[in-house]
Amino acid sequence: MKRCFRMRVCALMSTGVLGVSPVFAQGAPVEPLTGSAGSAAPAPELETWLAARRDGRGRACERHAVETHGRTIYVACGESGVWLVRPTPSGFEWLGAEDLGGVVTGFFVHDGRVWAEIRKTEARPIAAVAETGGAPPGSAASPAPRSDAPSVPEVPSPSGTPEPVRAHEGRVTEVGLGEVVVDLGRQHGVRDGNSVELVGTVVEEVGGERAERHTVLAVGVVTVVAERFSRVRLGMNERVPVGARARVVARAPTRRRIAPPRLGGLWELELRARPFLALDTLGGGVLADLSVGYRFDSNLHLELAFRPLGFGVGEGAPAVVPVVGYAAIGYDGDLFGVGLGLGGQTVNSPDFGTPSGSGTVFVQAARLGARDGLNLDCRTGIVLFHSRFDFSWFAATGQIPVGDTTWLVLGGGGGSAGYGYGEIGLRALLRGNGDRGSLFFTGTVGGVGLFEDIERTCGGPNFSFSCPEIVEYGGPMVGAGVELRL
């Protein structure tokens, strides 16, 4: 320890090793403290409440000191670490505990944060007299000090210029689009390109006691470093809440291109348009997809879609409007999904002798692979038309990752609803990391055809009869689409 501050700190150094560490509230970020602070003898009610309480390891609180800031009470509980308590009208509420690796004996406030004073027991080898020949300390025969002896990290002085802090753990203080901010910066040894492990904590009850379960949510990459804070970029579909623990690690980032994790609790809005020019006539049209869906935190997915909604027109011929609209519900997992839908559609190309019209469509959907990774997504339609079931259409889309945020897409389909198409293109993530606020863009090229069987009146001046005719528009297309997640 390079310096001593406060008489009680120096006194502790005579019995062991004193460390100083910032106090963190379980499940919440460390915020700058405001208002007045002070230590006071705890009320008898708090003493009684503490005596009956045990932490997740079954340890009681050996109270050394109490510090109050706002509504939060910090209790130095010796070997049990720091306990955080909040008074309520009916008593006290347990906020959590922090094991700081030593005996917590007191608190002080510096730079708007609560710091805990920690006493640690330390062992060092002593050279035998036979080895030194009984030489007095400092003589040539005295053994040199051990370079590998444990050392106490430098800490900021309560009064004066703060010195660098070798902190190994921080908290997530802000969440942005595809990134988080942690309270670890240059003064903690963080540098650009470092990997930062982000860990979530869930409090569970085990055998009548409260215990913590820690889960690694992501390993991100530091992109911007300030004195006390850093910005960490997350991988595809990684979600980290405010308050998650953060520490620098020597691990590769958790960027999964083939099978990124599934995200729930978000809306998805999609619009895809494929305008085309009709060949062999003066005309053209568009084939569009529109959908809105919600992915629950559970593996449930709801969707309302028009796949497709088309329009084609040409000189001297009627317009063609193929439509398939349905509502679907399905299971949406990390690596596969299935669903069923019900809706209506046009039947522009029925069997011979049956006029075109519309019917009830039953949709089946299946996806093999991750939603934002390598996958194959297929949909089929069975139509109830003129009191019988017929296979109506088939559509499929394949997706292949070609970068951290880009995918090659191939798609096509068609059927008696009155359309057919094929396309190839690129899907790119423009903003975010797949979570809320993310924006995707897809550009494709290919071809589109729209058609419908119609009945015309044929014959001469003295007689007439009905004759079938196919109206169709088709040609090359350039498509564009956007996806927004909320």
C-alpha cells in the first residue's frame, strides 16, 4: 500500500492487508450518489432483522459498520461482504449482497461512490535462520524480497487526485443499438479491441434461501474507451440489460453468424416490393410482400401477412391482381420453426372449365435454421375452392451468411393464385444488432410473372360463345425491401 488514509485504515494494516473496493448493488448499475451521506448506529429493528437473515451461502452478518445513502442502507458484514437493505413500511427489503473477497469493516465515499474497506489475511514465506546465517535484515546475506508476493492494488485517495484503479469488474450503465456502455475505462486498464464478458444475475430461492445464478449473456468488443467508461459492441441478436456485470477477458467475442440466438419480445415490420416491366406488351406491375409479426419471449410467433400482393396491367388487356392474405401462429425456436395460418386468396388459374375467383387458404410454414443465420424458410397453401381442396402455391427463401451483418438470399415460388417469381440478392443490417430498433435492407434481382384465366365472348354476328383466355404480364424485376424491429 503506497499510502495510508484515515487513522482506522492504517490501524487495520497492522493486523492484515487492507483493500478498498467500490460497492455494487446487486442487479443494478452503480450510479453517482447525490445528497448527504453518513454513518449512524442502526436502529434496533434493523439489528433484529439482520440477526435473522442469512446470505446465499448461509452466512450471518457480523456487523462492523452501516452507511446510508438515500433509501439504501449499506451494511459491512465482515466475511459475509456488503449487504444492501432498503427500509419499507412493513420492515426491510433485501436488495442483495456483494462478496468482496475479504472482511468488510467499513465504508467511505469518494467521487460520488461508496467504497468498502476490506481486511484480508495474507501469508508470505519466511526464510529459515540456517539459510541466512542469522544475518540482520538489510545485510548482504539477507534474502531478497519475493517478487511474486501478493500486493495491494492502488486505490483513489479519499482526498486528493484519484490514482489508477485496477478494477476487474464493472456494470452495464447504458444500453444502445447493438452496444452497451460499461463503467470500465482507461483508468481500469481497458483498451480498444479488448473483449468484455457481460454476465446476467438471476436471484432464485433454493431450500428457503436466496441464491444467485450467473449466466454469460455475451462477450463483446470495446470500440470506444474513455477515462472511466467504455462502449462495447455486441454480436448479432445479443441482448444485455442495464446492471449486468462486466469484466475484461481473454476470450474471443461471441459472434455467431451461422446460428445467432433468438430474440423475443419484439415486433417485426416488413415490406418488400418487386417492380417489373412486362415483355411483349406496353405494361408492367409489382409483386409485394407485407407483414407484421410479434415474437414473444416464449417460443410463440404471431403474424399477419400478405404474401404476395400483386398488380399487373398492360395495353389493351385487363389488370391482374393476385392476392394471398393470412394470419398465422407458430412455434419459433432458435434453430427451427413451424406454423399454421388461415386466410383468403385469389384463384386466377383454376382447373379447366372452372372460372377464376377466390377461396379460403390454409397455410403451412416451416423454417430450418436460425432466423438471422443460415436457414431455409418454406410456405405452402392449400385452397378450398368450389367445395374441394387443391394445392395452390409454394414459396421458399434461403439465406446464407456472407459476413457479420450481411446475407445472400435466394427466393422463388408461385401457383394458381396467379403469380410466379424468382430472385437472388443481398440482405444487410443497416442499424442495430437484430434487437429492437434494428433496420435491415434487402436488394434483389430476378423475374416476375402475373397471370389470370378469363372468359371472353367469341363468335360472329349470328352466334357467340364463351372462350377462355390467359392474361399474363411478366418480365425482369429489381426488388427492394426493409425490415424494422420494435
